Amino acid sequence: MAKKKSEESNNDQDFEEEPNFEDPEGFVDDIPDEELLADKLAQRPSEADGVENVVVVDNIPIVDTSKLEKLKGVISKTFSNYGEIVNSIYPVNEEGKTKGYAFMEFKNSSQAEEAVRNLNNHRLDKQHTFIVNLFTDFQKYDNIPEKWEPPTPQPFKMLNDLYSFLLDPDAYDQYCVAAETMPNNVQVGFWQNTLPEPTDLETRESFTDTFVKWSPLGTYCVTFHKPGVAIWGGSKFTRIQRFPHPGTQFVEFSPCENYLVTYGPTPTGQKVVIWDIRSGAEKRSFVADGVSMFSMFRWSHDDKYVARLGDSSIHIYESPSFYLIDKKSIKVPGIRGFSWSPTDNVIAYWVEEQNQIPARVTLLEIPKKREIRNKNLFHVADCKLHWQKSGDYLCVKVDRYSKLKKDKKDSDVKFLGMFYNFEIFHMREKEIPVDSVEIRELILAFAWEPVGNKFAIIHGESNNSNVSFYEVNNGVKPSLVKKLEKKSCTHLFWSPRGQFIVMANLTMGTFEFVDTNNNFVITASPDHFRASEVEWDPTGRYVVTGVSSWKVKEDTGFNMYTFQGRIIRRSILKSFVQFLWRPRPPTLLGEEEIKDIKKNLKKNYYIFEQKDRMRMTRASKELLEKRSQLCEQFMEYRNKRIAEWKEQKPRRMQLRNHFDTDSLDTEEVDEEIIEFLVKEEVTVLE
């Protein structure tokens, strides 16, 4: 009890008389609440609080109660691709019809922003295009000042010369080499293929996460990262533009490099985004079922149209709006595949056989949607469309069943055996005549000559195949000009300029270089064990074969050959993954100018020969200087070691009982051979 009283007495001493905080009589407070409680007032609730997850969808169809549920299902399916919808409200008027707008509430604000970004200006049908905004944007638009002020002029920014790689006086090509230094960390080196040794232009550590890709005309280089992709260009490969598409695994350029298409997986399927390269703006996005990394879109040669295959239809979008042509798709029941002409706005597509109706190949002119040629095909299993690079010919490889047998009991049609047809469409001739080439053996590969009128086919067994070369001429059937028998090849690689072809076996790493204009002579047959890729340079002067660490883990690197198969460089590179020549845009010279150059080639030959001789002389001088420098370095190292050996002589004599072994004459030493028995075994033979 005494202790308790003492504690109470101490507590009474701690509490003194409380101060008086009341204002004196007549006091006037002149400090406003905005200054005194600024931090608290900033946190006061507003009308838009709690609605940052809500989007407003305007311009929806006006329907009555009978069609409202169907409308809700269509809109909810569209918006649910970008997040979870927790609530939706469709206001109606006194008659029970929708008012043309709706409110969609997502689980969080990031999903709402994603929906606005992707679905604003989304076309629902011919008459309705969504206008989508965040609910919080209304407050922002309400505070727009009444008086307009012109924007502040921005200082001029000098851009990089994106075409500097074309200004080399000797027209040397460029290439890039990628090597994976560690997982998700790829080093990329840019080189110029100068003679006698290549020149290192730029090397970037951790330049990309996976691999790189050149644009079709060589202007840009694409790198892949977790947040998206970036494009680089100019003499120093500076960053030109970024495209935020997380998880992008594949990209595709339009032929004229105006647009970029990115592909990346999402929880609901494959997301595809079309970007404007110059501005970096998103033009259109799609979500497709599945996660296939193969391209969904096919571009016309002039970037005016892009098409994709739909359910019994072809969807053709017109740039730059990327709306459907005439606001509707082209209905083609049973369509299986299509392809654009590389030089004209013509689509080739094929339709499978249905209910005794034969398969059909059709050429369709865009944008008129006029059929300019049809070809019916019977007993078709599959078709492949192969355009020649110049657009002069189209080859349709047709897999056909050779025999039909109908089972009376099961009423099933059975197909026995298979043969192959090549239907050749002459695109530059009147009414587009079609020729046919039939082959009864298994087809392993087909390839058009890019510039010319020949094509090559690998047929037969994989280990003992034949390579046939055909020539196509106007008014006559394609003729067999050469058949190379008993060849072990799996792929064909034509030179970009035609005439020369590489027949490759990418399983064994063997190659054969063939000159098709000189009696199909095999100029060389080099080997590159485990090589899995072949790359021609844009001018057709050099060929590179590579062994990638994506395939094997040892002896990775690349070899470089001339167009005749003579090896000029071997490069062993650890963790090598990719070699890519930098593409070149089409030449600006006309046909007459090219003919004139070829005609006067013998006259200009001596000029080029003199340049090559001077270059090799300069290279020889540099080589001699390099050798002399290496010799001096070696002699310096040798003299240093001799002096060190002399300094260590007292120590050697001390270790050898002061006997100088350095002065011994090794020529007077006698050699004696001693033999002795190590082991003896006795074996009894019965």
C-alpha cells in the first residue's frame, strides 16, 4: 500500500496546470485555411474519387429491352480482353431504350487505361465506332481554359542520317553478329565487310534480350526487351523509337518501313499491335486466340493494305486508318491460305475441296476485289503459294492424291499414294496462262530464282535426292534444263542476283555452290560441321554459314565464302547466336542504265582491278609493319628472359654444388640403353 501511495503522489507531481490555448478577446485570425491546412485540403475528397476504374463508352447501338442482353454480351466480351469487369451500367430512357452510352468498371485503374488506349475508335459495325474515355477525364476537359494560347516552339533537333550506310564509296556491305554473353543478355557487334579485314563499326553489350532483326530496307535494327521493342539507326546506331508492348517475341515490318507489327502473348491469347514507325503511335491492335508466333498479317508491296485470314474470309485493312476496305470482309468459304504479290496489289488464295466441288486457286485484284484468274484443282490435299521476287510468276505447289478407293461398308473415301503438281501462273502475259509440271517423288524444297526465269526443286529421298532445274519462257511449257542426281541436300538458297545457288544439307553441314548459267557446274563443295543457317549478302558476292548456340553448345561461329564457294574467313565465336547481313533498298538505276553498265563492264574492269591491287598493296604494307612490330616485341621479350636467366646463374650453381652446368657440351654425352625384366608369366596350353 505504501508503494501505491508513493506512485500516486509522484503522478500528482507530473501533472501540472494545463496551458490555455483560447484566443484573447477581440482576436481576428487573418491566416486562410488554404495556407494553414494546405496538406489536409489537398486530400479532401472530390467528385471523381473512387471512379478512376470507370470508363465511359460512347456511341453504342440504341436498342430496346429485347436486344439489350445481346448487346451487353458483345460489349462485355470486347472489353473483357483488357481486364476484369466488376460492374457495367447501360442507362435507358423512358421507353426502355439505351441512350447510346455505357459505363464499365474495371478491377483497377491500369486495366481501365489499357481499355481506353486499345478500344477508343474501335469499330463495332458499319454504323458504330466506340468513343472510350476515362470517367476522370471529364474533370480534366472541364478545366480547359477559354482563351487559347499557341504552344511554345520547340528547338530544332538534328536527326541522325539513317541512310549513311549507303554512302560508302566502295559499296561495302554491313552485317551484325550477336553472341549471348549470359542468359537474356546478348552482345551485338556491327561490322563493315571491308577488305582485307572487316572493320568494327560498333559493339554494344547487353544490346538485346534475345535477338535482333533488320528492317526490309536496312534502315532500322530492332532489339527486344521486357517492356517492349526499340528500333535503332544512324551511323552510331542511336535509338530512334520505342514501342511499349511487354513480352514481345516477334516483330514484322511493312515492306516500305512505314509500320511495325509486334506480337506478344497475353493470358487471353495473342496480342498484335500495329505501330506507326515515325511517330511511335499505336494504329490498331488485335487479340487472337492461341499463342502462335507466326505472322498473322500479310502486307501489300506498297504498304497501302494489310490482310489477315479470318473464318471463311479475308480481312483487308487500308492504311493509315486500318479500317476494313468498304467496311466489310471478303467472304471466301473454305479458304485455307493466301499471299500478296511482291510487286502488285494482287492477292492469290486457295480454297479446299467441299462436297464434290473442286479446290480452286484465285487471283484477286485489290481494291476492286475483281477476280482476274481462276484455276480448278482436283483431289487436293494441300497447296503452297510461291511468288517469284520480281512478281513475274506464281507457283502453286499442289499435293494431290493419286488414287481413290471407296469402301462400300463404311462409305468412306480412302486415298492411296500421292503426287505433286507445280502450277505456274504467267503474271505478265495476257489472260495469265497456267502451265503445269508433275513430279511423282516426295518434294523436299522449292525455290524461285529471284532475278530470272528458273526454279529449282529437291525431290526424292532425304539421303539420296535429286535436284531439278526448270526454265520458264513465254508461250511454252516449263522445260527441264538440268537434273543433278544423288545429292544429299535439304535446302536451296539462291543468290539475290540470281545465277548462283547453294544446295545445303543443314543436318550434316555440307554445301555445294552451283553456277546455273555455266552448264550447272559445281564450283565448290565446302563443309561446315553442324551449320544450321545460310545468309547471302544483298549484292550476291558473299555467303555466310553459321553454327548457332541455339542448336549446339560447341564450335559455334561462322564461315564466309565468295559466291563461287572459296572460303575467305573463319570466325570461332563462343555463344554465337546470329549473323545477319544488312539489307539494301532497291537500286535507283533504270533498266537502260543497268544494261549500259553491263555493256561497258570490260572497259571499267581495269579501274576496279587497279583499286584492288592498290588495296592489296596497302594491305601488304600494313601486314609487313604488323609483322615487324610483332618481331620487335618478341626480341624484346627474348632479351628480357636471357638477362633474367643470367642473373639466376649464381643461384643455379648453389643448387648444383657450385658446378657450372651451363658450360656442358651436350654433344659428347653418350647414350646407354638398359633393359631389365619386369615380369614373367607362364601360360599352359592344353
